[in-house]
Amino acid sequence: MRIYLKYKQVSGSIYFFLLILLALALPISKFLISITQILLFVNWLVEGEFKIKLQRLINKKSLWIFFLFYSVVVFWFFKNNDTSRGLNELVYKLPFLQLPLIIGTSKNITKRQLEILLALFVGSVVLTSILAAFSMFNGLDFHISDNVDVRDSALLIHHIRFSILVATAIIFMLYWMAREFLRNKKFILLLIPITWLFFSFFFLKSLTGLVICIITTVILLLWYLLKIQSRKLRIVILIFIIIIPVLTCTYIYNVVSDYYSVENIDLSKIDTYTKSGRLYEKSFTDKQTENGHYVMLYICRDELYREWNKRSNIDINSVNKFNQITWQTLIRYMSSKGLRKDSVGVSKLSDADILNVESGLPNYIYAEKASIYPRIYEVIWEIDTYLKFGFADGHSLVQRYIYLKASLDLIKEYFWTGVGTGDTRITFNEYYLHHNVGLSKNNQHESHNQFLRILLEFGIFGFIIMIFSSIYPVFIEKKWNSFYVLAIYVITFLSFFNEDALESMVGSMMVAYFISLFLFGVETFDEI
């Protein structure tokens, strides 16, 4: 009994410690996330005081509204045909029941405790990004096993999930910097971790995180431009609102211009033979280019095959991890460097170039580790290739367009009732079986859009309930003016457009954790 009484005296401190541990775990470890989630519930049970907790629960109407989110998942489980996937989804989305219950019925943490917790979360993201950079630039290289993304090899969670956490950390620090700016403190010190995390988008080549960060920043700047009284800060914010979109659009315009700057070819002066006297293959109808150089010009297969076999142990006719034949990767890569596809061209390739081709890199700029340029270029190439040739297999962005079309077709069929919790995989498999979408089986994925997935899975009524239950508590709690609440909702909804963000443990936990913490776990916030 004495032990129990002593435990009750420190249970509040243990609760706060576990909240911190969960924040630290988000960018680091799925296992630690699971363990901390269990420990939070155990501490909540052992702590007791259920009469007080029940009274808090009764008094918080916002909690009951928020519970509707998970109730939809449970209710539609009974419509499910794939029990295994349905149970997995119940587990993945359990934080939307467990965390608001624990946080909402526990004693609120103080503003000071919140600042400590968020600072440690940011520190965890920064440290993880440093370790990831070290792995990518030293311990790992691009030449790794098939079907393994170097970004995921350098991280303990999926790189897109991590990039969203990076965006969240940056947004929090920008807010702190603005707050310190008004108080005339050394806010400039925050520029160091902000700059580093912004740089991490480049070495992770994460367009998703970068776009979410930029759009969220602009939205929040517009929001607070209308609220703040400081003329000095308003001028600074207005400058940033103008500069950020201008610089972003200018950079993208320059990449697009570079892509479509194609070499001028005089058909009357094209060489017919290589320097060794062999005949070139020439296609004047195929307009595929790499870095402005035509891919299907100046190709001599005999010389390519012979010289490649001298430089590499990989068969030139083998298929790489991107489902592309090595010789196709080779001619694209050589074109990207402005080389003719013959013996002379192969001789000009460095050993690093050979390794890049063996790894499936079709353009030398894709080997740049600390630049977002290759990812933007790749996106433009994917769109251009799809528009010209209708080829989407293995290209993440245009594949999402196909997933979008498939989702909309299926939503029309199951608009009112949905397919049931966990049944989206079966439904998409059936769709792909009867529709030739030009994707290999490995690339026949689901929506990659959380809004569409919810609509397909739970129908229009389930969709309305889930959106209502996630937003209306903000107004009940009167926290629509809170920076943290607004920031986490904007980041979450933006991520929904590009990812099934709630269909993973990390994604679901991140959303449920921060929303529960900001809505139900702290009474008030410091505002600008």
C-alpha cells in the first residue's frame, strides 16, 4: 500500500516523463513509440483517481466529439472482409482513442512543461537528421541493395514521415524566433537549427516535407499578420510572405527552363559513323532528352556492349531496381553528360559514373547528395515522359495521378457506405485486375491521399463524421487562435494530400499526439 501511495505521488511526474519520451521517440523508433504508448496507459490505470478522471471526461464535450473519429473506424470494421488488415488499422489508429483519453483526463501540464517537451522534440529531430546525414555521406552510399531507398536506410522511420516531423520542428522554431524577436532576446541563435533542418530537406531530397514547410509558413505568416500589433514584426513578416513564394517559383522556373533547354540539332550535319567506323543508330522521332541532350541519337550498341563489359561485371541487359534495363539507364546517363553512346563515350565515364549506372541512376545529377534540384528535375522528367509516352511505372509522382483516378472511380462505386475498415487493399487489387493502368504489380498501390482513402473506406457519412470530429473540438476548446493548434492542423491536412499519413504507426501517433496535447493537455499558450 505504501508503495502504491508513493507511486501516486510521483505518477504526475512519470506521466510528464512519458510524454517527453514519446516526443523523443517520434523521429527515432517505432518500437519506442509502441512501448511508451503502453506505459502511458499503464501509468494512467495504476494512478487511479477514476472518479476525478470520469468527471473530467464528462465535463469535456470536446473529447466525446473527438472519440467519434475512432468510433467510425470501429463501426466500419464490421463491414470489413479482410479481418487481418482491419485489425491492423484498428491498432494503427488506436492513438486517436487512447491518447485523448489519457491526456484529456489527466492533469494539464504547464506552459513551461510544454516548452520543455517541444524543445526536446525539436532536439530529437535535429539529432536524428545529423545522424542521418552522417550515414548518407559516410556510412552509406547510393549503391545499395535493390528496392532500398538510401534515405530510408539512413533513418529508422520512413523518410516522408521524417520530413513531416522536420517541417513541424522548423515551424515551431520559427514561432519561437518570432516571439524572441519581440522580446529582444538572442533569437538569432535559433537560425542555426532552423537552417540545418531546412538543409536536411535537400540531402533527403524530400519535396513533400519542403512543400509542406513552405506552404505552412506562408499560411501562418498571413494569419499572424492580421493579429500582431508590432509594426516592426509586421514589416518583417510581410517581407517574408513576398520573398518565400517569389524565391520558390523562381527556383522552380529555372529548373523547368533548364530541362526544356534542348540542344539544336542540324539533321544535315549529323555524323553517321563512330570514330571506329561503326554505324550509329539514330531516331529522329523519339524526343526523349536528358539535360537537353537527345537520348536516342548517336547510339552504337556494339561498341556500348563491348566497352561496358570491360568496365562492369553487371550484364548490360540485366534489370535494375527501377525495373529498367541497364543499357537503357546507360544511354540516358551518357546523354545527361552530353556523351555519344559509343566506345569513346564509355571511355569518358569515371568509375563513379559506372557505379551510378549500376545502381540505376539514369542521370548524373541524381547522384548529387545535398541538393533538391535532382528531385525537382526528376519530377519534371516524370511528368514530361508521361505526357509524351504515357509511361508511369516506377515514377512516384505520375503514379499518384493514376492512384487518384483509381480512387475517384472506386469512390463513385462505394460513395455512400464505403468498403469497410481495412478493405481498401482488396478493393484496389480488384480494380487493377480489371483495369490496365500500365503499372507493374509492385507499383499498384492505394490512394496515397488520406482524404480519398477515408472517403473510400468509410463512405461520405464516415468521412463527414471524421472531419467534423477532428475539427469541431478546436472550437469547443476555444483554441482556434493558438499557434500550435493551427500549425499542427495545417501540417496534418497538407500531408493528407500527398500521403496516407494515418496508415502508419508514426504518422498516426504524430497527429494524435500533438492534437491531443495541444487541445486537451495544456490550458493556455503564450501568444505573439
